Amino acid sequence: MSNPIEIADKQSSIVKKGDEQGLWPQDLNKEEKKKLAYISVQYGLDPFFSDLTILGSQPYVTASGLKRNAHESDDPPASIQLERVQSEGNRHFEYKALLWKQSNPEGKPFIEYGEASPDDCNKMISRCDKDLKAMARTRAVNRVIRLAYNINLTSAEEISGYDPDSQQIKDVTPKQENNEDKQGLSKKEKQKAEALLGTIYNLIEKKQADEDSINNWLKDQFGITMAHLAHPKYDKVARKVIDILQARPDVEVHIDKDGEAHEAKSTDDDIDVTPEEVEEAMENEELPF
């Protein structure tokens, strides 16, 4: 859905419904409700039944929301398998998730990985190896569903210290400073990359940009999707996307007293460019999405 009026209309309707019927599962401010409503419109997720959550003012999708979204899609999973990966380090668990869709159950699967250790789980989960393994499996499944169904939103369970029961960040087991994961990435580097992705989503909402167009451009130019931008190695790509989005004119949508959305003014022109023209377009301040 890329029509800004239609998006804003449905977004306003969801916020109004949640307020009038007291459906919001968290104590959210106006902007946070708008964020969840916007994502709900984009992905068909339900903000009132724990498909989505807000942590530190940023929106995240939950494991239950990802599973429901996948199984209610036009091409649901035929199979999701988990394999234990041999990992180094005490009480560090890693799993590999493989997902086949019903349209191609014998073909090449989508593959992602999930890890868990006391360094990135809250104290309740860190007490027991069984719970750490369960979190590693959950993260692997979350990531493979996000990859397979192009859900460009970090899952809550991937955040260090997330507690699914309270939908809050709990204390993480203390660890040594400058601790890095097996890829050599520090927590600070990961948080910085996640913050850039959060900025992109905020700009998409503000500018009423089309996520599909952005993903298509990323695939054409770099062979990746927005989900990859949560990794620090794509820092420059993420910043390029932010620069392009910031250059887009705002689409002004007026909400009248009845809660209906109307486009007040739009200076945004659709510009179609080929992959070969992208660099030239950027130099000439034209926008590829």
C-alpha cells in the first residue's frame, strides 16, 4: 500500500479504535501509537494483540506476530527446521533455522541464525541453559521469517534483555567491557546499526515513502533488503538511504475533525530510474524511491 491518503486514513482509524476501546496493550504516547498503527497498515500486523511492541520509543515485531503473519500469508511455510550449531564459549548457544514455503517445498530454503548467551539475555532467562537455548531458537525462527516474508522490522526477542511476559527490557547479566560477539561486533556497533534502521523507518512514515520501492532499489544496487541494514557492515548503505529519504518532500496529510485523512499538499513526483541511472540521479538530486 503506497497511497499516502489511504495509509493515513487507516492509520488514524487504528489509533482511534485503540483509544476508544482501550485496546492498547502498553501505555503509549500519541507518536508511539501512530508508529504501531503505521506498521500495522504496512504489514497487516495487529497492534492490539501483541504482534507489535514499543521498546525505548522504537517499534518491534514479536515472535507471535511474525508467526501469525507468515501462516496467514498467501504462501505460508511448508516447514521450518532448526539445527544446533556448534559454537564457542561457555553457555553460548546458536541455532540455524531453515524455512521452506508451500510454493516450493523441495527448493532452496531461506536460512538464518539465532544466538543467545547470558551476555544478551535478561537474568531470568540466563539462569537456565534450557531457556537460553529456547531464546536462541526463537531468534533464529524470527530472523528466517523476517527474511522469507520481507518484514523489515527487528523482532523484540532479538533485543538484549527483552522479557516477552512484561514486554520490557530487563537487566542483562553483567559482562566484561568491550565484549564482542563471534563476528567481532560490539553491542555498541549493533545498537548504532539498529538506530540507523529505526531512523529509516521514521523517515518512511514521515515522508510516506514506499517500502517496496526501497527494497527493490536495495536489491538492484546491493543485493540486499532493508533487514540487512540492521548489520553494521551496511552502515554506508543505510546512511545513503537516509540521505535519499531526507531529500524527499514531505507529503502533508490533514486529518479533519471526523478523523478522515485528506492530502493537503504533495510536492512529491514519482521518478522512475534504471539501476544504471541511480548514481547520476543522486548527483542531480533526483530520487530513486
